[in-house]
Amino acid sequence: MPYEESPLYRIKSSKRARRLALRLDPIERIFHLTVPARCPMAKAYHFADSHEEWMLNTLNDLPEPCPFINGAIIPLCGKQTKIKIHLKPDAKITKIAQEKDSLIITTNKNDPSSRIERYLKNQAKNILKEKSEEKAVTISKKIENITVRDTKSRWGSCSSEKTLSYSWRLIFAPPEAMDYVVAHEVAHLKHLDHSRAFWSLCRQLSDNFIDGQYWMQNHGHELMKYGTK
Ligand SMILES: [Zn+2]
């Protein structure tokens, strides 16, 4: 192999892909280079090389990561909240509590960040579930299931089986932005398209459609920086 493994991208060969493509994973801060099955590797490497500067610039433009460490400030539902980690070697389990503007973690772990992430995912799920159900009732629709995941390209989705799926990172968005995403997915329970009727319902279901949509379009990518080491 004439090429070292690149810190900028990972190769993903694909039977379905028609052309070479570079896709950013903003959490891992690496690109995925999709290589169609019949494409010669030399061509793929050449393609990656010719995009090297673009990849470096794109990575440089990503917001600084904000890991879950002591003293870090995270916007929980848009409210600045300080992470306070109390290391207690004799603590049997990790306890997490939310108090006014802090998140207090009592733990015996040197790095409780994965516990904090699990706690926040759970919180996100509870909030998103409650909001979705509240809105669905107003249009007499039933939600089959709600899942919360670490989605990378979409903040929410709605399947024809009436399953709503959200990014747990919405917990870092201001309330009107999270509300807009929920209104959007709930409106899809009625219209599985982006028709005029869909947008009109989405507006009607949103607390503040204009500001919420604006925030997601212009700041949504910032949600990716939290918890990233
Ligand atoms: Zn949509």
C-alpha cells in the first residue's frame, strides 16, 4: 500500500455508491470517503488528495469541542449550566443531580463523561417524548414509538410507521429550537412530505416557528460540539 492511513478520512467501499464522495462526521471530526466498488483505489486517493485543503478548512471551521469535564458550561435546554464533578473515591455509584444552573456529579470515576452523556440522553428522551405527545394530541394523531439517538445528519425524523426519532443533542438547543424540531416531526404524522399543508401545520404546532427554524438552520451544527473529547 503506497498510502498511510489518513487522519483526515476513513475509506468506506460501497456497492451502491455511484461516485466518489466525502462526507463529514462532525462528532468524530473525520471524513468518510465513499468509494464505489469498481472505482480504482488510485483514483480514490487522488480524489481525496485534491480535496485535502478543503477537508482541513472544513475541520478548522468546526466549533471547538466542549467535553463533559469539571467546570464546563453546557446550554441545557438553552440555559447555561455548569458541570460540577465531585470526586468521591468511596462513592458506590455515580449520582447526577440538576440544581438551578449546575449539574452536580458525585462519582468515584476519574472520567464520568459517559455517565453524564447517558444521563443527558435520558433527559432528552423524556422532554422530547412529552413535547411530542402533547403536540400529537392536538391533531388527534398517535405516536407509535419515540427513539433518541446520536443522529449526524438529521435532528429528527418521522417514519410511515409513526415512529419519531430525535437527536439527543437537541437538549443543548434553546427551547424554541427544540420545539420547532418537535413540531416539524409531529406535523409529519399527518403529512409525510414538505408540502404547503405540512408547513402550515408545522407553523401552527410551533411555539415560535420563525426563531426556532432560524436557530436550527444557523446554529444547529453547534450542537455537535458537546461531549466531544
Ligand atoms: Zn421534514
